[in-house]
Amino acid sequence: MTDNSPSETDDLINDNPKMLIIGPSWVGDMVMAQALFVLLKQQKPDREIDVIAPAWTRPLLERMPEIRGSLDMPIGHGKFMWSERKKIGRGLRGQYQECIVLPNSWKSALIPFFANIPKRIGWRGEMRFGLLNDIRLLNKRRYPLMVQRYVALGLPNAASLPDPLPLPKLVAHDVLIPKLLEHFELNLDKPVLALCPGAEFGPAKQWPESHYSAVAQTKISEGWQVWIMGSEKDRAVAEKIKGFLPQDMQTSAHVLAGATSLAEAIDLLSRADAVVANDSGLMHIAAALQKPLVAVYGSTSPEFTPPLGERVITESIPVDCGPCFKRECPKGHLKCLQELQPQQVLKSLHAVSQHVVEIEG
């Protein structure tokens, strides 16, 4: 855990019982979960919240002021490992009075059960009777959005959701940014357009490199610089985007994909003046950093997991075969992405940036 654990005695007499969250395993889902954390702190400002999740989520949790500490989940996504879950759960006995389980899998509810946490809340999911003792039956029509399903677990069963919903708001570590700029040989002399061309889900969510490059070329001609961000898997795509630019513009494009850690990417993204992203974890991060954002959708839909921000425009085009929610295009043409033109994204980028000028002006 990132902080020292309290004594068992303190927990038992605390009027604001300490809460454990069993967190999701995807970047975007963890960002959306912050809406729940905000709600829980609004209810009880003194409530102490810890999250158990994969170790790579720590940079996200460290940038959520609602979270006291995080516990690294040593069990890989999809693995059962009964004995290890039992050991972890027993090691947490006496530390928490409440737990919310966000994943719907049966195994995700084992740790709070073995920890003997008095109140264990979650959706029924994979028939988790006995493991949860405040078990909810999900009405997908009532809660069509993932964020609604998360927030509902912080309320009494069947209670009305707050309107508006709390929004995720990540807080960058500003003190680290000057060293990051120096390390990556960046500056803020020109406005920054961040491009996030990757998508862990698969190529059916990735807008073409040539389209991203066309957007970059237009913004560079307007006096902007471009940071191309993502994981090591996205480096080749990022290099292609830069390579499509005219030679004299390439010095204004910086490939950061594969070079930054998640923590560094979050803090650098906080300095972007605008972002264009596929439906991805970085898309959700940009929205939670309150960046002007144009989010491009292909095989998926913003109807379930939209970016949660006040300065967001989502772009997609209707196609007869979509949204198909497939990792790869079943028909091989990627029509939903190929025919979404750069001019449409540039128009939305201008609109969302102008909205920011109006707000700040």
C-alpha cells in the first residue's frame, strides 16, 4: 500500500469506515471509476478509500485526490489463483468495513470475502451469491453507461443517480513537468496538439495514420507543435504519422510513443492544448485532465464508454455494418474509420478549442 495501514482498532471505532475498492484492469475503466470515488468523498469527505488493482494503475490512482492508497494486485488479469486470493484477503482482515467490487467476475469478489469485510457491494455478475452481501441486479436500460454502473454502486440500491454525474478529474504532478520537458527535449513555446493514435483493443479502433498526419500538418501550418503519444506498441504507427509530414514540418512533430511511462504520459498530456485520440485509455485520461478533446470512434460506440469531460466532441460516421465492436474489421475495409475525413476532425477540433477560449475569456 502507498500509505501506512491503520490499526484494526481504529477501523472498528471509526464513524467513517474505511473502504476498499476492487478496481478494474483497464486504463479507461479505472479513469471512469474515479466518478465513483468522487461521489464517495462527496458523501463523506473524511472517508478513506483504498483501491486494489494491477500495479500499472498506480500512476492513475496517485493522480486521483480521492484515493488514500493503492494495493498492487499480484494476480494477472484472467488468472484464478484461489490460494493467492485467499492469502491476500486474510491479510486484509480487520482493515475495512466496506468494499465495492467493480469487476463482474466471480473471482474478483473472493478477496473481500476472504477478508471478511462486513459490507461487500457489487453487481450480481457471475452469480456471486454468498461472496457479496449487498448484491445488485443490473438493469442495463436504466444504467446504459459504464460510469453510471460504477456510480450506482456508491448509492443505496435503486437510488436515483446524481444529475449531473460526477466527472473524473485527474490531477497532474506539476512539479515533475519541467524535468520531463527537459528529458524529452520538449518545450511549450508553441501550442501543443497531442495525438493518441493507438488502441489496445485492436486495429478496428485505430483511425488511419494518413488521417492523423493530415490533422498534424494543418495544425503545424497554423503554428502548433505535435506530440504523438502511446505505448511501445504504438511507436511504429507514430513514426508513420511523422513520416507522412513534409520534411520541413517533421521537426515540429515529436514521437513520444514507447518512450514515456504511463505516469510521464499523464503529466505531459496535462500540458497539451488539445488532443485527438482513438477510443483508448489515453482518450479517457485526456478527458479526465479536462483537455479539449476530439475522440474518434470506429468499431466501438460512445454510447457505452464515452470520454467524460466538459470539453469533448466525439466523431464517428454511420455505416451499415457498425458499430460491430470487433477488434478487427470483419469485412476488411475499415469503412467506419477510412471514411471519417480529417476535415471533419479538424472542424471539431476548432470548435472544442474555441469553446475553451470562450470559457477562459
